Amino acid sequence: MDRISRINSLLEVLKSKPQRVNKILVRKDAKNPDITKIMRLAKRNNIPLQRVPRKRLDLLDKKHRGFVAFVVPKAFVSLDTILESAERPFLLLLDGVEDPQNLGAIIRVAEGAGVDGLLLPERRAVGVTETVASVSAGAVEHLKICRVTNLARVMEDLKKRGLWLVGAEGGGKDYWHEFDYNVPLGLVLGSEGKGLRPLVRARCDRVLAIPLLGKLTSLNVAAAAAVFCFEVVRQRQKFSVHK
């Protein structure tokens, strides 16, 4: 059973997937308006609420905001489920992102950009933790996420299904906007330190870069995700307007 002790994260679960919440412990003297909203949503969905002393919450999570909720872990979906629900697939593939802050920010970007699904490796990568959910500001509840055992192998499968795979990597000669994203698409981003692994990079149809004019040689992976994802949005919206 997972725990949630961040307000935005719990509110999104209560609004979109209240069946995931097993029970909520609330500090006895809590009078925060957000906690009142949480309690109202919980009662509406027949979720057990229990008033407890602050010390009990402190034992569960020292950084709580006056409550701790016990929830069923987020359910992952299959790749087929993602593709079947997408008319023109727009996927985001992460190759070994290990920082939960980065993953949370990427999920928030992906959900805002209308990404159809996020693919995460089962090993050598961060999972969907409470920190990830908190940083995503609740976006994790609305984005389809698939865990895969072998990302390179899945990339081969996606190419057979007609998707174009575009890798993001600094130092390249071709820029992020020099591609027509009005195709079934998988954007591939690498880990914070090493970028794309050679095997993953080799399976990309194109590898594109974001030019940097300062002293640094690379962007944070979440920032790079935002630049690429919203270029896809820009092109596809432009295409739909002129269609």
C-alpha cells in the first residue's frame, strides 16, 4: 500500500481515481481549507476517515501536511492499451531517468502536451514514487504509463508498428525543430548523466539537439522534454488548423 501526504497529489487521486484510496488519517486539530476539501471528497466517495494525533502522522511521514492517505499503487498499462487508444500515437520513452524530481516534471510536461503514453524501463530507472506524484502536481493520475523490460526491443516493435523514433541528445548538428512531427511518434530521452545508451541511440530514426549558447553543454532532461514535446504540439496544432 502506497502513502500520499501531499495535498495536490491526493486531490487528483480523489477526483480521478477515488477507488485507489483505502483510508485517510487526518490530524485531529487540522483546519486547513484544503484538508476540508479532501475530507469532503472522501466522504462523497465513502472513503474511511480517521482523526488521529499529530504524533501518529509524524511516525508515518515527518513531512506530512496534516494527513496521510493509504492508496493502492498506480496501475501500469500495456503498450497495446496505449496504442489502441491513440489515433496518431505520441509516446515518450525514457532511457534510465533516475531522479524522481525529473520524472515528476517530465510527467507533468507529458500530460500537458497530450502525450498518449509514457514508457519506463523496469530496471535502472526511478519508479512512480510519492515524490514523483507530488512533483507532477497530480498529472501522474491522468497519464498512461507502461513499464517495459527491454526498451531497445520495444523500440524495434514500435518501428514495425509504424512509429518514428526521435532521440534527444546534445551536440548534434540537426535541431529539434527540423523534423515533421505529424507522424506516429516516439520521443526518446536519456538519463541525466549519460544520455542515450548506444543501443537505444542506434534504434532512433533521428537524433536531434537543442542548441545551447551559454557555458553549459546540456539541458536538464525535464527541460529538454518540454522543448521537444511542445514543438510536437506546435506543429500538430498548426497542421490541424491548416488541414
